[in-house]
Amino acid sequence: MLGYLWRRLRYLPVSLLLVLFVTFSVLRLTGNPVDIYLDMNRTPEQVEALTQKLHLDQPLIVQFGIYLRDVLKGDFGESLQFGVPALEVVLDRLGNTLELVAVALGLAVILGIAGGAVAALRRDRLADIVISFLAVLGQSMPSFWLGILLIQLFALRLGWLPTSGQGGLSHIVLPALTLAAYLIPNFILITRTGVIETSNEQFVVTARAKGIPPARVMLVHVLPNTLNPILSFLGLQLGKLIGGSIITESIFAWPGIGRLMVSSIFQRDIPVVIAAICIMCVAIVLANLLVDVALSMLDPRIREA
Amino acid sequence: MSVPLKGLLASVAMVWALSAQAETLSIGLASFPESLQPGLSTNVSLNVNRQMMDGLTARDNAGKIVPNLAEKWEVINETTVRFHLREGVKFHDGSAFSAEDVKYTLDHALDPKSGYGMAGRISAITEVKIVDPKTIDIVTAKPFPTLPVALADILIEPKLYAEKVGVDGQRRKPVGTGPFELVRYVPGDRIELKANPNYFAGKPSLDSVTLRSIPEAATRISSLLAGETQIVEEVSVDLVQQVESNSALKVDSVNTSVGLVLTYDVTKPPFDNPRVREALDYAVDKELILKEILKGKGEVLQGQLLTSNTFGNNPAVKARAFDPAKAKKLLAEAGYPNGFSTAISTMSGRYLSDVDIANAVSGMLNDVGIKVSINVMEPGIFLKNLGSPARDLGPVYMIGWYSFGDADFAMTWYTGNNRRTAWSNAEFDKLFLAARSTNDTAARKAAYERMDEILHAENPSMFLFGVPTIYGVSKKLSGFNAPADRVLRLNRAKLN
């Protein structure tokens, strides 16, 4: 197991370094912090001080080297906008994003598998047609539009849920649903295909022939054997989910990393952007690892490969 | 299934219970600061910190300078202004406000090492002298007529507290003399404030105020419609109707001091020809754009840079009337009978309906034979190019210049030693320096009015609109008006 972990993690520093370099150069080359941060009536002393602090008078590669040295020491620098340590700003928000993504993922898995199983059982009948139609519709609907529609319905028309912000459990329902809507259709379609295929396998036919109730056949024999593609897909989609959280967080005023990153990119707040990207990279890599470990526990064939 | 459902119902009930407490005012902000550190160079920060802190002077909702911690001030000589401080004022931590705190704050702000963002506003100050605990003299290198205007953005910090807790402590829990005290700051989400019972202008009617971050315009308006908030800022023009059609809400719009202009590159043809620039001014129906795109909010700039609420605006100078025939005639005289092609660079979403306005202008110019393409640029790149010597923004760029209520702050962008426009005029520069170097209000006014005339005659830019800022407000709220500088004034606000 340790060897497996090592094989999976050894390239992480290289990917992080690349990400760091690309982000740093693109942001530095497309905007000068002096123009963005200092008041229009800035004094030459202010310009000088900021130039010194950020080493803007050095070549880009030297600036990056200095920054990298600090990052290796665990110092991502101060947020240019707000003078607060960048890592602190990001870590303050990390929990919120993880909470949102976890709830969305939970919703997507439960609703997706349930929908897919029902569609497979009622194959080519009304329920299947309706579910498949909704799945295609859900997949083609942009999340900002869906989010605003959900606010209109549940917060304004029905008054059941708050429009936005963070607070009790009720605040997370709409953003999590919006984010989950992105994945549910895929889960439905994968589950549907998986269930239909597995249902024709000999062991399922045998189980049915033995007179086991259909519900038990589904839960004990069919579904566990369709989990494999669902889990692998989940691993692949984690990055997209975190990407999707950027839009969802903005619509629902959810104080997560995604929204922080958008505003920091516009402000060329490089320390915050880089700290956020690094944390996200690590989170995605770890989550994928977790999925793989789970997969190998479910299916011994993967462990041995 | 039943446990989360119960939890859901409980939290919904909790939200209802909270909203039943009528004296908490909730505000949906479009821009939210990532830190409470005083002196960051944005109005976003000022909007929040002003709730907790005061300056020597302050602006009112219309942008006029009024006394704040200084009761009055007088010019002692050309370079010294004496401020008489209010007595009996206490900071939130109970310590008494005095001249020591003023000196500490200004010295701190002026020290390049502190990285104080607003320092540029007051960089003319050379010395801060304590005369007695209630009197302070501020000395400047040259006469500095805009000192009281600039001081409205410098918030006074308590010396003892600030020295004890440092910049980091002031950032975590700013202590000031303002109408509200900080209760809780949740980064990226909300700031909770409670009334300061000892506020020198009287305890605010509201018990508490919550400032919420809601960046998406549609969601912000939804929170107002749902009754979660009672004030929202930055209502976009397409959502005004939605607020107006709700009988419990109203739209409160006010003109800011931002003048939206299209600046020409006068070093290259065709805009090196003054007649072309004048022709373009005739070709754009600004009243129609105001009515259709800005829904009548804001104002048409009267052939000058300064908005009508700015000191130095010349009421005798008027916008050229829309006259496409005259525009075509002038273009023909300038040697462009068949028009030409050009491009407008603009940022998106920086100013109200900016891209829509650029598109409307483009359509109107097309009617007189000028083909215009719109080049929407990312703000970081736009500002970088604007600040660079080459000013690589193409033949025409759109921008809004703030005046903060005084001509000096906006006119500076048209002077020779600034690089925001290639246009330059010796008389204009001379008048600008003269107006900046005297405390004689009448002389300053005369100089600015002449400068308005020069800008009107030469058209270095097409002067479009005084940009409005639009608030959505619950009718339950009284004692609140939309502020021109987007800094909320809440100490007289009341929920009925």
C-alpha cells in the first residue's frame, strides 16, 4: 500500500511547481500591481515601496525564484489587496467550499443512483423517458441560470429557503442542488447503463431464478457491481465540481475559495490566487487518491494491476 | 431522512425568528472588503470602516464636506490649517479622543513604511503640530486647498490602542469613535455591528447592522425582495423595474462624482483633427442613451468633465445638441466625407452599463459613416496599459474619472504631466497649478470654469454621463438616503 501511495504522490511536487509558475507568470505579465493597488493619486514613494516589496524591478524569473523560496518556507506572502497572509485568507474559506462540494456530491450520488436505477428498471417506459429527458435537460442548463431559477422558486415564490449567504442547514440546500445538478445527469446515465448491463449477467439471472425479491436483487447483487464506473467517474469529476463551485459560490454568495479566487484574479492578487490553487490541487489529488483507494478495496483486480 | 428534515425545519424557523427582530438592519453589498484594516485605498473599505470610525471631516450624502471629529477649521496662513477638535468624544474602548490620536493617525498614514493606501491623498502634508489637546495645526509644503476633502478619507485611530495591538490588531478589531462597533467579522460573508451607545452625535436608532456580501446582482435583488435585506447597493439597470414594481420597496438613485468619457488618441489621425472630435460630439444622442439605457438615472455631462455636483462645474457650458447633419458636414470639412473606421476600448461592468453605452455610441457613430468596433478588455490589462507611457488602448478608450466632489481630483488627468491623455494645453496646465496653489475659493472656481471651457472647445474626450449609483431600499426604512460616494450613512436610519 505504501509503495502504491508513493507511486501516486511522487509527481505532486512537479505538478504544483508547474501550476505555480504558469499562474505567477500569467498574472504578473498581464497586470502591474502598482496600477491596480495604488490609489490614482499615488506618490512616487508609494510606487517605490511596492516595487521593492514585490521585486518588480527584477526579471520575471528572478521574481518567481524569490517567491518560490518563500513558498517553500510555507510563506505564500501577504494578500496584496488586504495585507493579510494569503494562506490565512484561503484557509478561512476552504472549509466552506469543502462543505458545499461534499453536500453536492452526496446529493448527486444519492439522486443519481436512485434515478438511474429506476430508469433502468422501467426501461423504455414512461419513468425512464421522463428521467432521461430531465437528465439531458439538467446537463444542458447553465448553472448560473439554474441557480437563479431555484432562487426565484424556492426563496421568492415559495419562501421556503433563504436566497443566499451562509447560516443554518437551509442555506446550503440551493447552492448544493445547483452544483449537484451538474453531476446528477451523468450519474443517472452511468447507473442506468450499468444496471441494465449487470441485470443480464448470469449471477443476477440466477439470483432472480432462486426467487429472491426484486428489491434485494437490486440492492445486494446489481448496484454494488455497478459502483465501479460510478466511483471512477466521481474521481474524474472532482476537479470539474470544484470549478463549478466558482460560479455557484458567486450566485449564492457562499464564502468559499472559488469566489475568492475570481476576485483575486481580477485584482492580480497573486499570493492569494497561488495559495488557493495550491490548496485546490492538493485537495483534488488527495480526493482522487481516496477514490482510487476505495476502488481498489471494492475491486481486488485494480490493486493487483 | 427525518433527521435532516427536522434540522432543515429548525434552521428555517431560526431564520424566521432572527428576521423578526426588527431593529437589525441587513444590507446586501456588491463589493465586500477582505480585511477591516483602515486606510486601504478603496471605497469598499471606506464604506465598512466609516461605520466604526470617524475622520476629522466627513462627506454628506451629496458629497459636501462637513465637520466630523473636527468641529471647525480655519486657514491660519497659506500653508497652515488649524482644526478645532470636538470635545468629550470617546473611542469604543472607552479612551478619550484627543489631538494625540490625530497626530498619530496622520503620521502613521504618511510613513511610507506603513503602506497606507490613502496616503496619496494627503501627501502634501509636511507636519502635524499639536497646539493643545483640542487643537491641531496641519502644515503643508504648498497651499493645499483640498485638504479638508482629502481628510474625509483618513479615519482617526486611537493612538494607545493602535500602538498596543499594532496594525494586525486594528485589522482584526478596528476601534474608532464611529456610530457602530464591530461584533463579528466573517471573511467573505458578513460583518455584524452594534450601535455605539456613546456616539457623539447620539446613539443610532438601529440596535445592530449586518453587512452581507452578495456579489451577484440578481441574488442581491432577490434577497431584498425576500425581505432578508432592507438595503442593497448596485441595482443594475435591467433590475430596476423588478424593485420598482414591488410595493414594499423603492429605488433610490443618486449621481456620483464619476464622469464617464471617451478619450481620443489625439496624436494620430483622424483624432488629431479637432473638427473630427467636435463632429463626433454632435453625432451621439446622449439624452436618448440616458433615457433608454440608463433608464433616466444619472445625468448627461454638460460638455465638460465635471459632474454637476462637483466644485468647479461651469453651469454656462452646455452639451452640444444632437445634430447628425452637422456631424456629417464637419466630417466632410475635415476631409472624411465617407467616414472612417475606429475602435473603442472599454472595461466590462466597471461602470453602470458601460459596454451597453459603448455599443449605443458605436451604433450612432455608424449612422454618420464611422464604423466602430468595441474592444472589451479585462480590467487588469486595461489599467496596466492606461498607466504605461505608451497608453496602448487604441484610438478611443472609455473611462470614468472620479472627482470626489472637487475639480482638482478629476482635472489632473488632463494635465501635461499626467499620461492619461495625449492631449495637452498650456493654458489648462497653468490654470490647474494656479487653482491647486491657492486657498482662495473664488479664484479656484474661476480657474476651473475657464478649464471647463477649454475642454469643451477642444474635445480631448467625448463627455458622456455622470454615472448614477442605484440602491434598492425597503419602504420600512426611514432616515436613509443613497450616498453619492457609496459610503452608507446609517446613524439616523430607522426601521418602522
